[in-house]
Amino acid sequence: MSTDFTTPPSTLAFWDLSKSSEAQTLLDQLALLAPLKGALVLSGAMGTGRRELAGRVHKDSGNAHLQSISPEWFAVNGMAALCDIGGDAKCKTVVVEELERWPESAYFVFTRWLRGESANIRPIFLAGQAFVRQQPGVMPDELYFALSVASLSVPSLCQRKEDIPVLLKACSQMTKQSQRFHSIRFSAAAMQCLKAYHWPGNLLELRSLVERLEGLLPNTVIQVGNLPKAIQESKNASEALNLENNEIEAIKKALKVAQGNKSRAARLLGVSRDTLNYRLRKYALV
């Protein structure tokens, strides 16, 4: 059996909230291409949301049906099932996952789709970070060159660092609604650390992190020390931790000089009393 899927609105919100130029450029390109009938390649790393974006294109295409197929599906169902996909008259979006892993025989079927022999099919191919032929000669030239000009690169999370704060907030809200967890917040130093991390698992890793922290530390301001070791040890993480520690020491020193008078301590620090009270709560100094 093939896998039919619809795109969860909550996942698409990750893209709708995006402010980065890379993500906005991609969304603009997809908006222009969605109504067209030609093939499309979405290339990117694991967890970047290629599958969800394919669902978005389908939604805007006007096609009645959506079907997802993978090399594992092909191994179970075989060539006959692949050839039968375009056998009915219904307009259909077919999402072909892991394009690089398909056998040579399947590539010839995909080539026929591009020639228009199955006019009711709109194929969307999901490929790795760079759409290249890993084994020259296996993928037919006609298919490779046709798809190479139809390829859009899906940015990884490390290319969208300015989106990380809003994505963390969105993940927290989603987790709270679905699992009744209490929301969490992140200290400035923790946020700096998260921005410095390279996020190999992309959006999937970010969402898993939020779910874990909300389960273990509900209704908490997350500090650098609460983050997984891999994130703490990422580039610039030590700078983030030093920033947090320096701020704590400055507050303690100001309060000592001011003999506990918060208004005076705030003046010594060059901040308002409200800001000082916020920092005291943030670092659990009250």
C-alpha cells in the first residue's frame, strides 16, 4: 500500500512564522510553482520539513489526491504498482521520497512521467542536501537534467538562526496544547547557545528538545546548564555561559554594595528596578 498523508497545520506553522530571508525566498518560489503541473525537486537535509512543504504545494495545486511513495514501498509493491499510479483519470500529486535511493528501473518510469505519458500525475521528488547523481549513469540523463533545473533547496535550521526564537515559542505552544505541559522560557544566554548550535536534526530535533524540557522542567526559565551537553558544548556555548555567569555576579555585587536596596542596586547596574526584579527572578536570586 502507498502512504497517503496530509500536512499537519501545526508543522506548516513553522514555515508561516519564519522571518529569515532564506525561508521567505523558498516560500515565494513555492507559491509561484504550486499551481503549475511540472515536476519539482525539494532537496535538503533530514528534518528540514521537505515532506511538509510538498504537502503545502499539493494543497495549493488543486489536485484531488496525494500519494507518497518510497524505496521501501517499491520493494514491497514492485514495478507493476509503480506503473499503475497514473492509471486512473484523477489528478494526483505523487511525492517520491529519497530520490537517490530508487533502483534504475524506477527512474525510467519517472522519466515517462516527465514526458507527459501520465498527464494526471504531478511528481514532487524529495532529495538529499544536494541533488546530484551519486552514481553516474544510473539515473538517465533525461531525468537528471530535467530535474536539476526543477530543484529547490530547503534551508537547514542553522541557515535560519534568526527564526530559532519564534520557532521555540511555537514548539512550546504546540506541546502545551497537545500534552498539557506548562510553557518554558529561555534565558538570554541559553538562547545564544541554541543559536550557536548547528542543529543536525533540524526542526525535528528542535521540537524534540522543547518537548523534553517541558516534560522535565515545566514552567521554568531554561538556563544553559539545562540544555543537552551537545548543545552546551557547541561553538560559542562557553561564551553564552560566561555571559550568564557575569550577569549573575554583577547583580550580586550591586546588591551587596547597595546593602540589599534594589532601587540603588538597579541604579548601579544602569537598569530599571523592574528589570532588576526580572533578572532576580530569572536567575532565582530571590
